Amino acid sequence: MVVAGDPHEMIARAVNCPISEFGGRFADEIANGAARRRCEALDLLWRKAREGHPASIKEVITLTGASMGEAAFRRDAEEAEETEPRPKKRPPGKRELAHAAAQTAGEGTEWGDDLLGTMQ
């Protein structure tokens, strides 16, 4: 509520705390609450930008400066490319297996080289 700018009296009533004790009990939250929420908001914004959300990317670049933002995104993109697994070579399909078997179909049989003319 401090982040939203509500007066301390209203916040004290909301948390059922006497106003005389409010400053002592919640001194850390009053002093650092806004900074913590801003940090959380920036962290969320950064995550959305890394996921590729265009508005978030634009906002991050605006907040950090174009050169810093671009350098960070390039570095992150290069790291992502390096860590992405290489696509696996797919196993041969039925047609490829049949074609490979046909290449050596006559070997070791009485047909011998008779089949060579039909396979080309």
C-alpha cells in the first residue's frame, strides 16, 4: 500500500495496527517496500523481454539505454544459440531403406549384375 501512495494512517487501519506503533513495527517495509516492488517489476519486465515480448523489449531498452539493452540481448542470444541442442539426424524412412537394399539386391546371388540395369 505504501507503493501505491496510501497514507500511513490508512495502512495502519488496514493491518489493524495502532498508528503509534505502525512506524516501529513496519519501518523496514515503509523504507524499502517501494524499492523491493520496483525490483520485482523490473525482474518481471526483463523475463518477458527475454521471452521475446516486443513491448517489454522496447521498455527495457528505454530504461537501460539502447546500447546496453542491445548488447545484453545480443549476448543472451549468442548464449542461447550455443546452448541449444543440435537437431538429431532423423532415421531413414521406409523408402530410403528400400532404396539402399535395392542397391545390393543382386550381390551374392545367381542374378549377379543382371539387376544393375534396372536400378538406375
